[in-house]
Amino acid sequence: MTGSISSIGIGSGLDVESIISQMVAIEKKPLDLLQTQATKIQTQISTYGQISSLVSTLQDAASALSLDGTWNTKTVTSSNSSAITAKATGNPSATSFSMGVSQLARAQSAASGVVAAGSPVGAGTLSIQLGAWSGDASTFTPGTAAAVDIGVSSTDTLTSVAAKINDANAGVVATVLTDASGQRLLLRSKDTGEAAGFRVQATESGGAGLSALSFDPQNASGVGMAADMATYQSGLDAKATINGVAVTSATNTFSSLFAGLSVTATAVTTAPAEIQVATDSDSIKSSIQSFVDAYNALNDLLSTSTKYDSDTNTAGVMQGDSSTVNLMNSLRSVVTGVLGSGAYQHLSDIGIEFQRGGDLKITNESKLDDALGNSAELKTLFTAKDGSGNATGIAARMKSFATMLLSTDGLVTTKYGALEKASSRNVDEQGKVNDKATSLESRLRAQYTALDTQMAQLTSLSTFMTQQITNWNKSKG
């Protein structure tokens, strides 16, 4: 009876582990090529991820140059910004004008006489009406808003009355001023301007005192309705001149003088300030530079990934890939040839030239600056469309091209998807090779284990026979 084989190869005397290892290695040999291919595919996937990102950046840059807002951006300057400022609120026309300020807008204010701190002011009703006073405050013209009545109790102090006025949203702001002599009620219109004035009429109930908080010069002789808030500043409109023409505003901001332009006065002037509205050439130039930079970044990546470097004997990761080469050639064709039908029809007309390798470069700043001075024609070069609505301008064409590349069935999207499928197939092929190698190893181990068992049995039988023959020979001797 023989024992089990504890180590494969003992029975046969063969180096079975080495044999199996070499056989499995031969079976796995296809993995070398597959793994090399996998590394290349992953690099290609990474490259197309970068291409997709750069196409998106170029699309954004082209879109910016396709927008009217980019070309309509204006700079607004004032020769006396400490007194007059201006800003574009829409699309103002390029213009210039002089402006002088003789009066700033002011809110009406009034202050009551002194009241002992914390003492009641008298019961009754305060009626607050918004409107306009005449220049001498003798006549009040009510506004369209109804008067607001505020009930005052016999225990109310100036502080509580002020709180009630503020809670009533009557168009005035109430504050209590406290000093060594006592307290005063300060009222101020929420808005500036002559039409935002106010009057306060007091109707007393159960004793005198509340009329001290009234402000009604028009009815100063009336009982209980006097101008007791004697300290007074009238509301004023802002007054200015535009090229010598008088203009007014209820606030210090003149927002309706020019379409898309708001002018704010902050101080009275001694001499007119010059306001200049001009096309923002620097902003447009920056957008053009961003477009050039985005184009170059994409062109450089495509060029590097498809070329063969003879100096280092290195091929680009997409070298020989027809779709990538076509993409690079298509990209360059978008910005070549006749573009638009205006005064500028080529990039070279505005100082932008092609460089070796396909990059763009602003080589003539003077040409570009001259073109920026003719922004309408420059805009046409970038945004023009033909009679059928097809893009002919550089930016419009590039935006359309980039959008097509990134669409669901666009070249960049489909190529990226194809590479991911190739990667998945590669993983499957590697799995098949590994499975075959594992299966071969299992078969070889089973076969050599069986061989070991047979060899062990034969060895045991041979030993037995030898022993028997030896014993027989001894018995005959």
C-alpha cells in the first residue's frame, strides 16, 4: 500500500513546478501585447478627455465673441469722479457730454421742541401725509398716497411714538435725539426730492401736548394744528446742467437722461465735468486673446498627439489615427479662407497670423488696435452670417464647429466612446487569457499528480519484487 503524494514531482522525479510555470507563462504570453495596448488605450482616453475639455473652452471663448454683449460693452469715465460718476446700465451709445451740479437732492426733515425724557407727549392722533411744499412752506400739495393715522395714548413717550411711526410705514423715518436739555423727535422723509415732503397734523384727545409734534405751516393758525416742529429743512431736487441744459432729479441719480446710462451726483461742482462713454476696446481685445489662446491650446494638443518626433523617435499617442488628424485639419480650416463680407475678411487683416505648427498669434498690435476702433466691422469678421443664416464669421463658425464636436454623435464624443469600448474589450481579452492559463495550470497539475501516483506505485512494486527475489535467492543458497 502506497502513501499519498505530498509534493508534485516526487514520484516522477521531474521538476514539475518549473515545467508548469513555463507552460503557463507561454499561455500568458498574449498578455504582454494586451497590457501594452491597454496602457496606450488609457493614454488615448486621457488625451480625448483633455481634447473634450479644450474644445469646451474654445466653445466658450467663441460664444463670448458671438454675443452682442461682448461687443456692446462700454467704458464710462468722468473727469471729476469725486463729484459725478456714471455707469452703463444697458447698452448706451458712445457719446460724451459735460455736466455741472448746482444742487444735490435732499430729504425733508423736521425736529420737535424739547420734551422731558420719558414723559408722556399727550393722547390723540398724528396724521402723516406725503406731498410737496411750496418754496416758502406756505402751501402743501398732497401726494397720491393716503394719509396715515397713528394713535397715541396718554402714556406714550417720544420713544414709543417714534416706534409707532416707523411701524406704520408712513414714508417718514422717526428718531429720538437725546441731549442734556431733554429729547426731540426727528422726522425725515424716506425719499429725497421736493415731491417726497410730508406734513404732520395732530388731533389731541384728553389734554394738550400732542400738537407739539405737528408740522403743518399751512395751517399754523389752526387750533391743535400748528407748525410746532419749527426746526425744518425742505426737501430738494438735484439740479444739474447737461451741455448747458437744465435738468432735475428727485434723487442724486439721473437714470433717464440717456438710454442705458445712469449718472450720479455726489457733490456740487464749480466747473462742468466731462463724461465719456466709449466702446470697451480692452475688454473686446481680451476676449479675442482668450479665443486665440483657447484655439492654440487645442491645436497644440492635437498636433503633439498626432506627430512623430524624429529627434526622439517617439510617436504621439494618436499618431496615425485618421479621426484625430481630420479633427486637427478641420479645426484649422475653420479660421482660414475668406471670413465674412465686411472690411476685414481674414485674420491677417486685423494683425493675427498663423505660426509654424498651426498656432495663431497677434503679430501686429497696431492693426488690431485700428480694427478695435472700427468695432462694427471687426464684429462682422467674428459674428457674420450669410443670407441663409449660416455662420461665416470666425467666432460663429467656431462655436458651431465646437458644438458639433461635443454633440452626442459628434467626433469627440463618439471617439471617446469608441476608446472606452476598446478598453472594455481589452479587459475581456486579458480575462480570457488568464482563464485559459488557469485552466491549463489545473490540467497540468492533475496530469502530473496522476503521473506521480503511477510512478509511486511502480516504484513500490519494483521494490517489492526486488525484495522477493533477494529473499528467494537467499533461500536457495
